[in-house]
Amino acid sequence: MISQQEFYAAKLTYEIDAADIALALSQGDASILLVDARSAEAFADESIPGAINRPHRLMTAESCADLPRDVTLVAFCDGIGCNASTKGALRLSQLGFTVKELQGGLDWWKRDGYATTRGAGCGKEMCDVC
């Protein structure tokens, strides 16, 4: 059995919150990349500035080949009522990436007062999804 400290340390290995992401982005931290795991349509409607789109249903070795392997990918979706971020994080980790999941997703990001962007492309050149 693990201790409480070990449990919480392990949990933080796999989760991150909006405040930590906002701080990292404001400091120019290039060690994270936000991955919106929702559909291309949802991403185009609204997302987090700087995020790229990889719908979890379409994640394959080929569709993710251009993603960097020297950063932590932070998967997110709409929020607590959506599990696209969990499915995306699982798939990205199965593909060998280092991944965290954004707690509360886009919903909590906005509730914390952080800006969003609208009308973005998916972030992948020559995308056939969006």
C-alpha cells in the first residue's frame, strides 16, 4: 500500500490545473504543449490560446507523428462532463508521449478567467480533418 504522500505525488504526475498552465505559458515555458482532444469543430469554436487539435478518435501514430517528444503534452476537453481529455491522454501515452490531463478542461480554464481563442485551425499543416 502506498502512503498518502506517494498517492498525491503520483496524482500530480498525471494532472495539471489551469493556474499552473497559465503560469507556465506566461513565463514562456516551452516544455508543455496543449492538445485539445475534442473534435475539429469544437476546437474551431473555442479553445485555449496556443493549443493544437488532435481529436482523440483520430489519434494514431501517423496523425501524431509531428508532435514533439521532448515536451509534456497536456490533453484537455470541455471539462468535467467530457472524457475526451482522458481518452486523448491515454492514447497519447500509448503512443509513447509524456502526458498530463488538464483538470476541469476548457470549462475550468474559463471559470478561472483565462482567455480563449476562436476560429483556430487544428495546428497541423495540411490537415484533412478541419
